[in-house]
Amino acid sequence: MPSISRDEVAHLARLARLAVTEEELDLFAGQLDQIVQAVAKVGDVADQDIPPTSHAVPLTNVFRADLVRPGLTQQQALAAAPAAEDGRFRVPRILGEEA
């Protein structure tokens, strides 16, 4: 018996604003049920003697040291800009436009 019903899949689809067909409801219910069962198996295997981990292998920090280096001047940065105004990049307006 599946633990995820078609009604639950339909509810999730509505919450996610997804349009799904009747056939997809059946398909997704089966797929989600398999996922839930797989996660349950992992939970059954987990034991008190096994410490929680975030990665399967040990990780080390591979970031480089922060070094202060000279950057571009304002004029150099704006030199290749297609449009500049008042010492800033000029970009097309996108907010407030009618769709």
C-alpha cells in the first residue's frame, strides 16, 4: 500500500502551482512513495554508534588567503561599459514596466 496518496500528490501540486494530469498523479504518487521508502530504510540503518556527518569524505578548506590587490579604477571599469552615467553603469530599466 503506498504511503503517498493521489490526493496528497494533488495537494502538493496545488501548493507548488503545478498543473498535473490524472496519469501524472498516479506516476508521481508511486515515485514519491519509493522516495519515502528509501529514506525510511536509511533511517532504519542509522544507529546511535554512527556519528552524523555532512560529507562521506573528510573535507579541508581549499580557499585561498585574502590578499589585498589593486583593482580597477572607476574610469577603467566604465571604459568598456556600453553606457555610463554619473560615474555608474547605465542599465535598462526592468522594474515598474508593464508586462
